[in-house]
Amino acid sequence: MRTVLMALCGLAAFAQAPPAPLQTPWEGVPDGFRHLPVGRLIIPDNLDAWKAQRAQVKRIVVDSLGELPPRPSPSQVRVVNIDKRDGWRIEKFVFHNGVDSEVPGYIAIPEDGQARHPAILTMHGHSSSKENMFGYEPTSQNVAELLAKRGYVVLGIDNYFNGERKGQGPAGGLEQMQRGSDQEMSLFKLNLWLGRTLWGMMLRDELIALDYLASRPEVDPARIGAQGMSMGSTRAWWLGAIDDRIRAVVGVACFTRYEDLIAIRELRAHGIYYFVPGLLKHFDSEGVMALLAPRPFLALTGDRDAGSPPEGMKKLEQILSRLYTLHGVPERFRSVIYPETGHVYNDDEKQKMLAWFDRFLKGDNR
């Protein structure tokens, strides 16, 4: 049981982990780690001041990702298979990311006679894959059919160390045969040597996928959202922070404030993939999420998810609510914290995800 709890946003994100026991913040944390030099995001009292500050915040967030090599053209994407369904289809595609690897993905397209559709970039959790999101290996992250039948184009890829990309890291198949985390660690180390971060390169692959999604003739590029669970949730709100083409975000689990994660001794609850240098010198995760405003952001999280400390979630709610109110659109941010609930993607969360996208990508609230 302890192994499952330690995994969360790390090694088994798509599993429905049991609720984690609550811990008093800072209990058991050695004195030397109780007063860390964590920066604070100061939300000003007027919108013009925030808009001026926002440019600096975004620069800090993007710089923390390290070097991001230029992205290849969407025209380089190759469709390799088409799976016809009743009223929709799934195309499997592949692109080379222009740096080190081939990236496979799926795109689900409604065949409803509509010329342009809203679209969702969906992102899987750690140790999950595109197969899980598109129903070929169903888990709770299976959302493609649900969204496609609702009239959305849905696209998702395998990230660097999951799905078909296992065994495609620096050591090739050697890492696939050993511990599942070996490829992740090798990529983390290698990217640091090269002035990059693994997290930055993961987001870069999502940006390439977004380029392709926006280029598809079936897609209205002004109505693209992002959603995911666990590691996919974190990718969704980080991607929205660095690219304004994401018009609405839903994050399931991993509504995480990093200092509060330290306070409950659960840094181990997250894989090493998303750690970037220098960010906490300036601000905590609210600095990233703040860049989403005024675009709609829905966070759905269990109060017993060890990767998302309740005290941190309360702080994020207060900060983001104030910021969205400053923009004059308080209804565009919502956080739902489920009592006695662990690291899950349940049916109620899926219905709230659908309603959120329907409201802000199809309705009059865009």
C-alpha cells in the first residue's frame, strides 16, 4: 500500500490510489528545511499593474524550462493508420520531434458533417499512455470517445518515457528491460547536461502536437482546450501558461503547491520529470497557474491525494480567485476538492470536465 501512495503523480498515476493519511504541515520536517527561501507572487490591486507584471512572470516560467530547440513543421506529421468508428474515427500519426525521437499519437475526429470543431489536447499520467486515453487499453483516463461523440476533435501523444516510447531513451532497450524509472532518470540527467530540462522537452513535444492540432482542417484553432490527469494535469496547466492558444484547461489531480508538498514530506509523491531550476526563488506554482487568467481553468482534486496537499490547494484557490476577480471573470476559475478522495479520475470529474469545455469552448462564454 505504501508503494502505491508514494507513486501518485510519479510511477502509477493512472491507478486509483487509496486515500492518503493526513499529516500536520511541517510535522517531522527537520529545522533546516522549514524556512526555505521561496519567493512570493504578489497580486497587485489593479489589472494594468498585473498585466505589466505578467510579462515578467511568464519570462521566469519559460526560462525555467531551459533551452527549447525550434519545433518542426506540422507538415512533417505522418498519418499511419485510420480506425473507423460509428460516427467518428481515430487516426494514428507519428512525427519526429526534431531532436531525438519519433513521437506517436492519436487524433479522434467526429464525422458529423461539421466543417470545424472545438478540440481538446489530452495528456496522460505517469506510467500511462495514449492507449489509455483512446480506449485501446482502457483506464479511467479514457476520454477520447466521450469527447469525440460530444463533437470535439481529440489529440494525444505518448510522452518521452511512456507508451510506445519506452525503450527509446539514451540507453535504448536496456532501460526498458530494467526499472521503469531508468529512462526517465537518464533523460533528466542528459537534458541538464545540454542546458535543457526534461519537463521543458516534454512540454515542447506537446507544443508540436498543439501545432499539428491547430493545423488540422477539422479544427477551429480559436477553440482548443487542454485536459489531463496527474502528470497530464500538470502538463495541461503548464502548457496553457506558456501558450495562449490553449483557451480552456481542466486539470484532474496534481493541483499542487510545491512548498506545501515539502511541508507534508511528500516530494517523493512526484516523479523527477517536472522539477525545474530556480522557479521557487521567484514564486510557487501559483506563478505558473496565474498565467492562465483570464482563460477558464477548472481544477478537480481529492483531499486525500498526497501529491496535492489540502493547505496548498486552499492557498492556490485564494490566490487564483483574487486574480480572476481582478480580471472581472471570477466564474472562469473553479476548484472542486472532493472529500475523502484520493488520486482518481472519476465519473463525476469527467462530467464536470465535459460541462466546462461545453461552456467555454462551445457556449457564449468564450
